[in-house]
Amino acid sequence: MQAGVRLLDSDDGRRFDFDPGSFCLELLLTGGPVLVQRTELLRGPGDLTEWIAESRLARVAALDDVRVRPSELRELRDFRDMMWSAARTVAHGGTVEREHIDWINDSATVDLSPELDAETRTRRWAAPITGEQILGAAARDAIELIGEHAGRVRECGADGCALLFRDTSRPGNRRWCSMRRCGNRSKVKTYRSRRD
């Protein structure tokens, strides 16, 4: 599976691929206030280390030697919880609170450093990678998302689905988190209503 595309479990037990289209939106899949039925995936620093290896950041460059302190994990979870509110506001055409914008800007100060691996001549992130750098990457992605792509932030159009995504489709008319999940459900519902 491509880094950044997550395999999620539907409430009916089926699995589906979900591409949130953005690193800061991908982070929302780890838990938070909106997904109250979902358990917290980032319970300890090791959980973040495992999660980040399959993230969009791994698509850009190899992630070696991730070292996350418990305090950094708490900061990242708090940022994620704030991003639920900010991203939903953007998805519904609202204005993000000034306090949230300040939080995003303040979090964006520490960056990951790319480097070239001398042996493989491939790009990787300079090690060690810290939780503060991961938070910075999420914040910089949020700046780009809210500043340049706000019109493409969507909440799934299905009733009862709170998944948020950046619509990267060319026409910009994506409505569902996944056609295999919510899109299919909508089509079945429409078909049944026409038959009745």
C-alpha cells in the first residue's frame, strides 16, 4: 500500500482504503475528539514511531531512527485534537479561530532535514527524527492546507461519517471518504429509494 493511504475498519467490519490527501489530515486518523468510537492509536512513543513509518512523510523520504519523548507525543496529540476543529471549520467554509492559527504557526518552527544517503543515493530524513520535527511537519502541512487548499478540504458526505480529506481529484468533486465505503452505501441507498 502507498505510504499515506490507510487501511481503515468500517463499522460493519469491512476494511477500506482511505487517502486523506494531506499529512495533517492523516494524523487525525490516530484518534481525537471526533472519532470517539475509535481508540487512541498513539498511546506511547513507540506507537507514533510505528505509525509514522507508513505515513506520507515516508513517501517523501525514508524515515530512520525516530525518537519521540512522551512530552512530544502529548503535544502532537493536543495538536491533532485542535486540527479536528480547524479542519472541520475549513471543510464547512468557516474561518479558523485565531488561537488555532497561532498554534499552527508556533508549531511549524522545527523542520525535518532532508539528506542524501551516501550508499543508496536516495533521499531520507536526517536522523534522529524527533517528535517536535513530526509536529512541525504536520503544522507546515496545515499551513499549506488552510492557506492554499482550503477550498479542497472536505468532510465525507455520508451521514455518520466524520472523515476529513483534501480533495486531490482533478475536477474537485470528491464527496466520499472512499467509494468502497460511503460512496457505495450512497449508491445503494439511492438505488433502493428509486425502486420503492
